[in-house]
Amino acid sequence: MLFKNEKNWKAFLSLSDETILDKILERTAIHRPAYKNAEDVKVAQLWCALIELFKYQERLNKRLSRIERLLDGIFEKERQEKEKLINSLRKF
């Protein structure tokens, strides 16, 4: 066979999904020295992509936890103020 028939599976992705994939691959590239030395480079690259996705998820979880703590504090303060108001109305 003179010409190699290479299938471009990425062409079947939506434009937004292709953009997402490119971002993941870009973040995964920081692990290039590791996966280039692997016996199976493609599988190692996938594992490195999973590492990056996990780190991103962990950052999101930390941000979400912080937001939840802030909101819990706000709602707790409102609850305390409401209780003070109710108690003062009962005394009145």
C-alpha cells in the first residue's frame, strides 16, 4: 500500500469537544518526559491526562468547600439574628 489511510477520529467531535480535548492534551504535555519513557506511550499519556483531570477536580472541590463554608457562616449569622429578634419579640 502506497498511501497510509489514517483515520482522523477527532474530525467527528463537535468543535467545543475538540477544544476541550486540546486543553486536556495541553495540560497533559507537562508530563511528556514521564510518558515518553513509558513502554506504552499512549496508555501512559492517558494516565497523565487522568492525573491532570483529577487535580482540576480537586481544585474545584476546594473552591466549592470554601464557598459552602462562607455560605454556611452567612446563613448561621442570619439564623442567630432571627432567633434574637424572635426572643426580643417574645419579651415585648
